[in-house]
Amino acid sequence: MSKRMLRAALPVALLVVGFAAGRLTGPAAVAHAQGNRVFELRTYTTNEGKLPALQARFRDHTTRIFTKHGMTNIGYWTPQDAPLSQNTLIYIIAHPSREAAKKNWAEFQADPEWQKVAAASQVDGRILSKAPDSVFMDPTDYSLIK
């Protein structure tokens, strides 16, 4: 193999080894992160006494409808300590990409089943006290979940 071919092949070889080792840094890490699915951390704050209704909606309908629209359910949590334990649901979902997340949410919001479920769950008043907080995240090179 000529020196020129070797110089051309070396970056590709290093990239392959980096992916295999799971320890990319610099520009290769950026490229790798952009190829990963994106995680979305969402925090919902309910009106007083409405956390059980929100949890029932997620348990009975929302998680299934998320899956229908390309979202992967990673996990759902409630804080242990008051006052957040009384009105907060925190969860993480994953999307294939940031662009897919935008598409997934638009399709979810337009879904007639979701609209029916959302309306039915709020017959006795609004569940959420404010709009959900959302943070999009990339996994680190040492994350167990990618």
C-alpha cells in the first residue's frame, strides 16, 4: 500500500476503531453524537391533586400513542420528596433524531386518539399547571444508554 493510500485510509480506520471502542473524541465524537438517537427529558407540573390523573393518562394511553408515533419510552419517574412528589412527573423518551422529534410531536398532537384522550382526561379541569419543560440531550461517550 502506498503512503498516499495509507494516509487516506488511516482516518477511516481510526474512526472505525473509535466506534468499536466507544471512545471517540473531537470531530469524530460530534459526528458520532449526531448519528445517535436524541433523548428528550420532559418535566410535567400538575395542578393540585391532578398527578394521579396525569399518571393514569400516561399509563393507560400516552406511552402507547408515543410508540405509535416513533417515540421510544425510556423511563418515567416521580420525585420522592415533597412538594414535587405531589405534582411532578419526569420522563425520558428517545427519537431517531432531532428532526424526527419535531415530526413525531406534530403527528402525536394531530392524532385523533390523543386528542380524544387528552380531552377526556381533563373533563374535571386542566391537569397541567404550565407547559411541560423539555430538554433534548445527546448521550456521552460513557453513557450506558445510547
